[in-house]
Amino acid sequence: MTTLEILTQFMLPLFLAFMMLAMGLSLTLNDFRRIARYPKTVILGITLQLVLLPLIAWALIFAIKLFIPVSLVLSQLLFLGLVILAACPGGASSNVISYLAGGDAALSVSMTAVVSLVAPFIIPVSLAYQFLWLGGDVITLHLPFFKTLMQLLVVTAFPVILGMLIRHYWTQAIIKWEPFIAKVTGFAFVCLILVLIIVQWPKLLEMGIWVAVLCLSLCVTAMLIAYLISKALGFNASIQKTLAIEVGFQNAGTGMFIAAVLLDSPSLAVVPLMYGLVMNLPAFMLIALHSQRNKNSV
């Protein structure tokens, strides 16, 4: 078994499950009850994630076909990678970004929790239909619904539920250790990403700058449209930021898991891997802008 196979088939699912467990440790039932206070906001955010993101991904796919001179094999990887990425829910990182950028952190946590539990049921259907729409432009891939559903539940939804149960019965201990768990989880995942970058470096070079540009375009375009829609609907500035961040920042770990494990195609994982890197640019800009505004208002 190669290093890449060990990383993608064993380490990636393990780390993703551990990250989702850590997310569950930070959640309580109040995070779900809070949805009753923001029903329209939550429904809008989830709808934008499920509908807007795939539409943007398809717009980028058509742009590639029309304007970008790439090889057939490379275009297949880009198309599939974008579709997979757009089907993924937001990750725990969006909660941190919302908090640091002046968004509604509580709303962000609630939306992430709901989407993380719903996503395993939606992703198999969404990807199956989109792979059909891509037709002959893509490599033949098989994504059985029930097998995909169970694997996604095992590494995403079940760890979240387990984490919530652990927090419920051992609340004080979890509150004490939560900062340490979050740091360990973040550090471990960063290490995994760095190793994957090293192993996948030839493929990253082969795909060139286009994959970075497309991933950044998906993130920024989704954020901008979500922000404009929420502003047009009259939401306050804090909720506008939160919706933009929740819609714009996807769980790259889930994307890599779908590509490398469920589809058994590590080369497809390059797109979500690159996304996990470039999404830090708009995140940093949002946080820096919020920090600068706070300084100016003092």
C-alpha cells in the first residue's frame, strides 16, 4: 500500500471523523433550539448552500469549456472536483471565521450543525444527478446511494451526535478540555493537509494555477451572492456576514473524503485540497477588515 493510499483510505476518514467529533463536543441542544429564532435565516442559508453553490460550480464549468484551454483529463478533474466541492456542507472553520469577522457566531454554529446532519442524505443524490449531467465529459464513476450514505454518516453525522452526547453527560469535563481538543484537532488536520500537499505536489503542479483560481472563484462568488441576497432581504449586517461565510466556506475535508475514499480517486482530492488552502485568503481579508473597522470606531 502506497503512502497516498494510507493517507486517503485510513488517515483522512479518521481525521475527518475526529474533527466532526470535536464539533459535536462544542454543540448543545440549545444550538438546534436557536433555529426557532432564525427560521427564515437558516432556511435561506441552507437553500443557498444546496442550490447556489452547485449553480456557481456549473457556471465555472461552462467558463472552463468556453475560455480555458485545458486538456481533457485536466478538465475532467476540474469538473468533478468543483461538483464535489459544491456539494459539501460548511465546516467548523466557518464558525471561527464568523466569530472573528464580526458575524453572528451562534447562528453560524446552529447552521453548521444542521447542515452537517442533513448533508449525508443530500450529497449522494446531488452528486449522482450532477455526474449524469456531466455525461461523457467525465470519467465513469459509481456512487451507490446507501453505501455512500452510511459512509458519510459514519464519518460526519454520527461523530457529531456522539460528541453532543459526551458533552451532555460530561459537561464540565468537556468545557474544561474543549480548547485543548480544538487546538489538537486543528493542528492534526493541518499536518495531514501538509503531508497531502507534499504527496500530491506533482498533481498540483500539473493542474497549475487554474485549480487555485477556480476554487477561489467558487468561494468568493458564493460569498458575494449570499451577501447581496441577504442584504436585499433586509437582514442586519451581522447576519449578512454569517450567511456569506456559511455559504462561501465549504468543508474541504469532506470533499477530500468523497473524492479519495468514496470515489476511490485520490487525484480528484486535489481540488478540495487546493480549496482548503486558498479559502484562507478571503477569510483573512474578512477578519482583517473587521479588525480595522473596530480600530477606526474606537
